[in-house]
Amino acid sequence: MGLTSETTVYVMAAVAAVCVALLVWLWPRLARHGLWQVLGRLAAVGVTQVTIVAAFGCWLNSSYQFFGSWSELFGNVDTAPVGVSQADARDGAGTVTGVAVKGALIQPAGDEQLRRVSGLPTGPAAVNGRVESVKVVGRRTGVVDPAFVYLPPQYFQKAYHRQRFPVIVALSGYPGSIFNLAQYLRVSQTAGELQKSGQMQPTIMVMIRPTVAPPRDTECVDVPGGPQTETFLAKDLPEALKSVYRVGHDASAWGVMGYSSGGSCALQLTMRNPHVYTTAGALSPDYEVKDDPTTGNLFGSGPDRVNRRNGHDLMWRLKHLPAPQVSVLVADSKHGERGYPQTLAFIKAVKAPMRVASILPDHGSHNFPTWVREMPATLKWMNQQLTFPQDVVPRHHKKPAHATVRASGPEPTETAATHR
């Protein structure tokens, strides 16, 4: 049984129900005086509570996809691609056959999670676009991370067959997943609606999680002697996408966004790697990376620890380092979110040539309903910063076969006001 399957949830719920029933049935016998009876009561209550919590945890994980498999739950993840695989050929559904050979940086992945997402495009890809489920393989880091890739209708149209498209990478928070980005933040659905209505230029959306070594939260940091998350997202991911998809090759075509810690990561990546990402959208971010029980020691020890920590403190960077030539958008609610004062301080600290825009609603919370309200304005603003067409595929260029699987298929009142 898969960790996220409904069967697992039902089995755990049944086990919890049986334990509750046994507790009620055995309690009169365990109510007598004596050491063994006391130990029996403690054991019965303990086992019942554990099964109830486990059942609830399985249901919660199935709903939000924090961990995709039993291996991930226990910290065992794939570190390299294996074998030769081929995606199934489809007919009439806008999909094509893709081959993933050993060593390929983008490989087809199962569509179990994708099939559970509502509102994804269906029908001909040239009319409605397509969402693909893939695995991204990091050539430098050895990281293998799942991703959803939204390709707009124009990607499949003859008039655009030589165009390279701008890219927005969407990052989940911790311990979120690509399922959260697709189902609850509705990244591809919102982008598709905006593009169809002409409010957004054709753009490829890549949904990926920054938790590359679950269950550890690396906060998009290259941990000394540990996971190299920043390298994966700033080097491996763009390289892998460029090797398969028709994406822009210049940094002016690349943006990154996210919510919560994913928003923090988007700011970190853009300000620290302006040659890779020139635009960031951060919904409810933090501006400093700190060690906590979920991260462990992120910056190592020794004399370089302080420098590494300062390098991930965005307020410190703005005060002590030259401002990068990038554009960022930050969103925080005046009432309902604790980070509002820090967001105001960040906006005030930004200096040229860096530019900052903001979405500052009066009320909101650190949750998906708030971020969904902020998504359309964020995507439209980010898209305006990116160039399209970015560049043109040479006529002699052979289009790479890309990994494909079956595709499934309120505007916020605040506007993004630019501050300089």
C-alpha cells in the first residue's frame, strides 16, 4: 500500500476503530487493582492513541502530500536515475511519446498525484496546454526531485515551434509538495486562465518542492557536508529544463516564486543568483534563514559560519552588499500575519538598481486562501518583468524528445505597487 493511497487511510482508520473498540471491551477487566492491570491500562490507552494519531497523520498526508512514499517518510530518497524507461504513447489527448534514457536530466514520473488535481487542462494540448509529471535529476547534486510542468497551448502550436518560452518556477513551503502547488495554490490553473484572457504572456510554469532531502528543511541552503539545495535550484534545475524544453536561455526569461518558506527561497535564489533568476514573487516570506529543529545545522561550524549565515540574511545583504539588478514582489497582510513589519522594513531597505513591488492587503492569514487571492496579481506582475520571445531555436536545431505522461485535466483587490 502506498503512503498516499486511500487504501492506507482506510486501513489505518479501521485499525484505530478496532483499537478503540478493544479498549472499551477490555477496560472492565483492566480496572482491577494490581501492577499488571495498571500496566495494561497504560498500554491499551497508549496503543489506542498512537493508532488514532497515525490514522489522522495518514489522512493529512494523503490530503496534502507532505511525503510521497514510505521511503521519503523515513528519509530514504532516490539519488540517481536508473535504467531506460519510456512513457506510454497516447492518442488524441494532446500528448506525445517521450523517451528517458539513462542519464537524462528530465524523466517521466508517475501521475498518481497529478490525477488527483482538479481543474487541469484536458483535450488537445495546442488548445488548452498540458501539465506533465516528471522527475528532475541534478547533475551536480545527485538530487532527484518530482515536479509538475505546465506547458501553455502556444508551446504546441506551429506558429511558436521555434520560440523559447519564459519560465516561472513555483516553490512550495515546508513540508509542502508539488500537489499543494497544483491543487491548493492552483499555479497552473491560474496561469492558464490569465494567459487565455490575454493578461499574461505564454509562460512555462514549473512546480517543484525545495525539500530535496525530506524530512529535513534545508531552507534552500547549500549545507556544508549536507544537501546542496541552492545548487540544485540555481544550477541543476535550469540546466535540466533547458536540456528538454524550449525555455529561454537568458536570465531575463527566468523567475521564481513561492509561498511561506518557498517565498523566502524565491527571494534568496534571486538576490544571490541574479545571473539565473531576475524576478521573484514571495508570498508571506521570511528574510533571514535560522537554524531550528527542522533544519538542523545549516551553516556548519568554524570561522566561515557567520559569513555563511549573513549571506542568507537578506536585510544584511541589502545593508552591506551591492544591490543586485533584479525585481522582486513581496506580499504580506497588515492584520493576520506576523511578518508584516519585517516586510515593510525590507521594502524600505531596497535600493537601486534592485526594484521591489508589494501586495499588502488589510487582512489575511498564513494560509492558501490568502495566497490564492494574491496569485493572479503576483503572476501578472512577474510576467511583465520577463521577456518573450526570449530567443529563437535555430532552424537546424533538433527538438529534444521530452518526458511526458497523461495530463489531467478571485482576483485580489490589491494591486502591486512598485517602490524604488
